Amino acid sequence: MEIKRFTSYKAYEKLSHLSQSPIDLTVGDVVNADRIEKYKVSQNGFDYLFATQRIDDQILAELQNLADEARVVEQFMAMKQGESINCIEGWESENRQVLHTACRDIFRAIPSAPEATETAKKELNTLERFLADLDSGVFVNEKGEKFDTMVQVGIGGSDLGPRALYLALKNYLLEGREVRFIANVDPDDVAEVLADINLETTLVNVVSKSGSTLETLTNESLVRSVFQGAGLDPALHFIAVTGEGSPMDDSSRYLATFHMYDYIGGRYSVTSMVGAVSLAFGLGFDNFKELLRGANDMDLAAESRDMQSNLSLLTAMIGIWNRNFLGHETVAVLPYSQPLSRFTAHLQQCDMESNGKSVGRNGDLVDWKTGPIIWGEPGTNGQHAFYQLLHQGTTVVPVEFIGFRSNVYDLDININGTTSRQKLVANMLAQSLAFAIGKKDSNPNKNFGGNRPGSVLLGERLTPYSMGGLLALYENKIAMQGFCWGVNSFDQEGVQLGKVLAGRLLDLMVKAEEGSECMASEISLEESLLRAAKIL
Amino acid sequence: MEIKRFTSYKAYEKLSHLSQSPIDLTVGDVVNADRIEKYKVSQNGFDYLFATQRIDDQILAELQNLADEARVVEQFMAMKQGESINCIEGWESENRQVLHTACRDIFRAIPSAPEATETAKKELNTLERFLADLDSGVFVNEKGEKFDTMVQVGIGGSDLGPRALYLALKNYLLEGREVRFIANVDPDDVAEVLADINLETTLVNVVSKSGSTLETLTNESLVRSVFQGAGLDPALHFIAVTGEGSPMDDSSRYLATFHMYDYIGGRYSVTSMVGAVSLAFGLGFDNFKELLRGANDMDLAAESRDMQSNLSLLTAMIGIWNRNFLGHETVAVLPYSQPLSRFTAHLQQCDMESNGKSVGRNGDLVDWKTGPIIWGEPGTNGQHAFYQLLHQGTTVVPVEFIGFRSNVYDLDININGTTSRQKLVANMLAQSLAFAIGKKDSNPNKNFGGNRPGSVLLGERLTPYSMGGLLALYENKIAMQGFCWGVNSFDQEGVQLGKVLAGRLLDLMVKAEEGSECMASEISLEESLLRAAKIL
């Protein structure tokens, strides 16, 4: 499929023109009941309210044209069907398929990518048997006790997504079960987690696709040494998730091994074995399958070319309006849901590693803006932290609110006629309005400029099914934005240079400890940095 | 003190000119051993390496001139000495002193603001006695047992700073002690925390300066109801930190009450009773005092007008260079230290709520950029998440690395000749270099543009003393930037509108439940929003 330049599309030109005088949301009753009802899409259990974006019918029509011209949904379909889209034409690149969607396309007789789905089903079956064996006592510890804790050792995609979803769905935890995560090569991370759990009844789940991630292998060794120091046999406690044939794919070292494949990128791997093992251990296999069902249903809805019936596409294109036409560099993702406290951190990776690119899939440098900076914290906490800048600062930040009408736990209290849940949702809706319409005041310090765009995504309750839908919605949105910009959202060459330089610094440290001294005249840049930092 | 317009300073004009061709860090050996050694300041146990900023001697000289012209340090001194700088001239405003520094100025015979320091000392004495009474069993639970857990209920400044510092210093925890935090009005937050602790041996520390914070009062009621439901007497378990004379300042409802004062802003309140009670309960009174000592020593160093001997001022002015002259909208604060995992979230409030302003202290609208967006996650985790965009994205993000040469726990492992700590520090230093110098590659996808500014702040070890220094360094930096921009960094009028609108939505919800229906013709904007959200 030929990839055109983003700025070459006819709709690009029209949107550029329209962006010179976007609708003023602060004037009169521009934001009124009709507008609120009109700019609302309900799909897959979510209501998306976007009347508080700086859009109108004409802009929406041109965004649809842009999506059509860029063949966003066709590219999405090609992805799902296994085209090798992870590539840069004319240059050495990963040259792989992108098939994370196949991991959850397990509910239909004829999935989009039958082979990858077949493989995913086999892994799920293996996992289901393994979990049953844990339940029935086939696998037990040195004392014959069952395991109740899993520590996932992984970093980046092998950490953020599984961790965010585990925290989101903790209320579904099986009785007595717990999952913990170790990511950072900072040994203080390992120390704190291990001090907090009973090693004897703990399984350690080491997750690395390549089987060669520095942090993960280092932490695995450190955790193994602690187990051995406690008289525990790692062979009874360690399991692995890794690529088939990777250096870690060694069944003699692990109680069990689960596989992921090179067509699943780390940041899109939550619904593969990378997330499956810990989540299904903690929440139960059936709950994990519900998560897959929610994700798959969202993937299916994402196949529509009509923005009005495709939330993934609609949110993608509104994001492009804010990024490329209104010129906003960042997006704040603000879940009004404490269980989603780490979901923004997951999206930060998924989005920024995917679309923080300067080269098109055709090998040309882009001369348009690509992925924004994603940041945010849960509401209402953020209201008491950084909302001051969002309301009155000199930089405009588009906001994406996420909320639910019901609690996940049964605890609540009615004070002054409303529950805490009602207060939470009322605050979210109020903020969306406040950002958009502002408030005039003669005191300049009490004046609110408004016209700060935002939208609200509202679900009934945070469940495995809705969590799966929310995850897939954002994954698809991100991929679709990449398709529209014409970048490869599935590689990450930008992480290489730091690795190389870190390797050089570590070599110098080793040499210094071996006592091999350099001549003063030979001091390299790296060496001088280590000396200035008082490391050498 | 007259506040001039930021753009009226002579140095502003010169810096604007210099910013048109800032030093190119990617050319030849511009970043070399000499430069690294030259752009380094060592102070209060920290080494600050800033050779990887896009600065040179001329720029530094003009930044010093700018600081002098704006009388940044004079304003800082006026703040410390109790001038009423929390105001907007000619308009209704808080009109208060700003004296958080007085809370830690307790080590000198003649402090900068004697009265406020005397008050702070009294509160510290009260706290010390209370903690001794807990130790000796004067205050015990219904069964005569001692308390081992404290739950801090607060939000914003009554949560983020104390939480961040507690996590940072957890290795100093007194045997058996634990502190937990509840902030969000989401009742699921309360449910998860309370499910995890033994209520019988728990003290609940309710923190609200105004004594009227919606979230905190709601959560207090919810937690009280859970205690009562468990047959526990809140009068034996609840303590308070609040302003003298606030609605919460009612000794009949609390086992003990500690005070803060209107001259201490929430986001600057960690070293007041807001942080003191929980931190001293968890880490011990002496460790909290060491934290105060570290903060105070940094405050004293901040009194120098010379950037080269004043890290607070130097980092403030480099931040202004990046924000106003190089035009960067965000700053990533990246601690290579897992214990500092929430320090960036604290700074996000401290910085964005302070300087996310559009009005000068003289009441004029600003026509220059003020506070940036602060975001970030710990390294090396971030390297596997969002660094792709930092290296190769279309938006440049200045980065602030923070790291330490030693672990806080004793656990570590040597693999391939280096410890995990060495790997952590090597990665941080390598990244600072990689962002600055980049790497040319004929494959455009493997090309690194460089010239992405950053700096490294390196300490020996994270201790109460160094944590205090780090906290004060950033507090002072933020205040000094505000002084330079001429804004009031100590109010937060931008949070009001959302509160008002949320109140209206809650009123509508109450009315709806009472059954008082509106006529269709009278439907308000707020009501239509609630209907669209399926709340009404």
C-alpha cells in the first residue's frame, strides 16, 4: 500500500484552513444541550462526549475525508490480516507483521489472521492447563504448598500494561492471590518488592521477548540469588514468557515457558502471554478471557470506515485535529478512577514509543508533527495538583477524561445528598465544561479563557470486559494515528543509541576496576563524563 | 518591590537574540572533557552536570543578568523574611506571607522569619511529645495495643509531597511501622487501602489546611464509618492537621491536632506538619529533622546572588532559557531511583500549580510563556517506554536527570563486571549524552538529531538529608522562576471554576433524586450534560 505524505492530502489543506478560526466555545451558548447531544457516540458500552472539542460538522467531515484519503481503516485491516507493515521502505528495518489483535480474535470461526490466532489459542490452552495444575497441586513448592504470589520481572511493555491492568482489576483478585512487579534495574526496586512477600509461595515470571533485555536478565539473576540465599530452588519457582528460540527459551531453567512472537510488539503485548500469565494467575483465566472479549469487540468495531460508528477512528482523528491543526504538543489522559492510576503510564509508552517518530514508512523525513506527549494522573487528584496550569497557564493541553458510573467495590457514603461516586463523576463532567467554556471575570486572576479542548469517555463500570475495550480503543487509536501520519508505529530505533553509550560507560567502569589505566591524553568523552560524575 | 515585565529586561532582549543560534552540541567535539568539567556545579552534596544544555558562557552571563535585573534572589529573601508576596496588586487576592522556608529554619539562633520559625518549633515539639506518647503507650487502641499504621487522608499538597517523600525514604521505616495514603474521592481508593491494613492498630491522619476540602472531608466520613462499622471508636484513632480555627480545628473530634498556617501553601507544605506527622511517625522524629536540615541548608545556599554557587538559581535560570528562549513547553523530570518514583508527581503539582499562570503580580496579563508542563517516570523504566519520542520525536523535551551513586538497600549483584547500581547510573549518564550529541546515520530511521537539552543532578545516596535538599532545591527553583516571570507562584485561582460547576452538577443530582423535575424548556447546560452522560 503506497504511503502518501500527510501534508499531501486534500483534507489536510482544508483542515489547515479551518484551523485558522476554529469554533469559539466560550461565545454565548455555543456549548448547549443540542451540541452536547449531537457530539456524542455510544459504542461497546462507552459513551464518548466530545461537544467540548473545538470541532464542528465541517471539521468532522474533513477529518473523515482525511481518514479516507489516508486509508486509515484499510491499513488497520491490512495490519489485522497480517501484512508486514512494521518496516521502512528502502531501508533495513524489522520487516514484520503486527498481529497483537490476533491474540484476542479467538471468538470467531474465521478470524482475521487464522494462523496467529491458532497459535494464540494454543498458548492460552497451555496457560489454562498450567493454572489448573497450580490449583490442583501438580506444581507446588519445596514444602508441598501451593503458590499464592507471582512476581513479574519485566520492563517497558513487559511491565507497564500488565501492571496497569492488574491494578485496574484488583477487585477481581482470586482469594489469597497477589501479583507484584519488578522493572527497574535499580536494585532498590527488587529489595522493596522481595522484602514484602513470602518467597516460599512465590512464582517468579520472567518476561522478555528478546530474552536479552539488560534490566530483566539482571533482575532475574538478582532475584534468583535471593531465592537461592533463602534455600529455595529456582527451578521450582521460575517461569518465563519469551520469544520462541530466544536465549531465555530454555525449559531446563524454568518450571514452565510461554511464548510470544515477533509479530507482537512489547507495548501492544498485554493481551498476549506477556499479560496473560500474571493477569490470569491473579484474576482467574475466565476474567482474562473476558478482557480478551472486550478487546476483540472493540477491534471489530474499529473496522468501520465511518468515524461515527468507530470510536477508535473518531478519537484518533480528533487527536490529529488537536495535534496537527490546533498545534497542541501534549495530551493529558485523566482517568477519574483510582484503579486506572497507572493506565496513563501504559498509554505513555504505547503512544509515545509508537508515534514519537520523525521518519515516514516511505523513508522520508516528516515535516509535520507526529505523536504528542502523553501524561496525566487520576482525577480528582489532578484537580488539586496541575489543573491550575490546564485552566490558566500559557500552554493549552487537550484533555481526555475517562470515567465510570459505578464503583468496583461496594463501599460508598452519601454526604449532602450525593455519594462519593457521584461527586467523582460530577467533578469530571464539570471540568470538561469548565475547560471549554471558561468564565469571564473582571479580576484578571479569576478569569478563565476557556477554549481548552477535551472529551469524556464514560463507561458503566470497570470490568475485565470494559478494561479490554478501553485498552483496545487506545491501541487502535494510536495505530490509526500512525497510519494517518504515515509513520511506522511498531519499531523503536530511538532506544538504541542510549543502550550503545551505556554499554561503553559500563566497559570503562569494568576496565577501571580491573586497574587498566588510560593515558591522560587518551581520555574519551565517556571517561570524562564518568570522572565529572565521580564514578571513576 | 516593583515587578517589571519579564520582556522588559535588557537581558531578555539579549537572550532572545542569542537563542536564534544556540550552540550546536552535535558538531565535532563541542561536548568534550573540558566542557563537561566546566559546566558543573557541586553544592550541598550534589553534583550538577549541565554541559549537555544548549548554553555557553555568554548565555550564562545573560541569564545571570536576567536574574539580577529581575531581582530574583532579593524577592526570594523578601519571601523568607515574611513579605506579603502572595498577592496580585490592585485586585482582590490572598494577600499572604509565604513562609514554608521558616518551617526548616530551626537550626540557627536568628532565623529569617523568627515568629514563624518559633511557631514551627512549637508544633515540632508537640509532635515529638505525641510520638513519644505513642511509643510509651499513653495513646493506645481499644485493646491497649500500640499503633503501627498511619493512614494520611488528604489531597493535593496534603498528599503528593508527603507520599513522595515517604516512598523515597521507606528504607528508614521504624520497625513494624507503615504509612498509607488516601486522596481520591473515588471510594474505590478508600476501599483498597482499608482492605489492606489492620484498622485496630491504625491512626487516621486527616490533613486539610482549610478544613473544608470536599474530597478529604468526604473520605474522612467514609473512613470514620468503616471504623465505626468495625466497632472502633474514631476518637481514639483520628488525628488532624489543619489551619488554626478551621472547621476541622475541633479537639473534641481528634486524639490530637497539629496546625499549619495560612502563610504555608499546600504544595510547599511537606516540611510543615502536613508532612511532619506521617513522616516522623513512619521514619522517626530524628530522620524528619535531618530532612529539615537538608532543606534548610539548601535554602541558605539559595541566598547567593551568584548562579555558580546557587543551584536553585542556576537550575531556575536554565529552565527559563529552555522555556522562554528555546521555546520548550514541557520538562521531563527523570529520577534514576525507584524510591523517587512519585517525586515527579509531587513536582508536577509544585511547579504547575505555582507557575501555570497568565497574570503577573502587577495584575497585567503576561505575553510571555510561564510554567512548563512537568512530567516523567523513573529511569531506566522510561527508557523502555517514552524515550523513543524524546530521542526521535518531532517535539523536543528538556530532561532533568536525578540519580545517586549508592543504593539505599544493601541488595545488589555484579553481572558482567558491574553492579545493578552501576548499570543504573551508566544508563542515566549515557542518556544525557545521547540526547545532546545524537548520532548520524545514513538510515534516516537510525539517525539521532541530538541537541535535546538535559542535565544531571547526582548525589551520593538518598537519605533524609539529601531528600530535604532535593525538595528545597526544586521548591526554590520554582519560586525563583515565578519571581523572574513576575507571576504570583503562591495562589491557585484556576482551581475555582471546576469546583463551582461541580457543585452545580451535584445540586442537580440531589434535586433529581428528590424528584423535583424540570420543565423541558428549562433544561440547563449542566442538566443536559448529566443526561448525555446518563447520570440523570
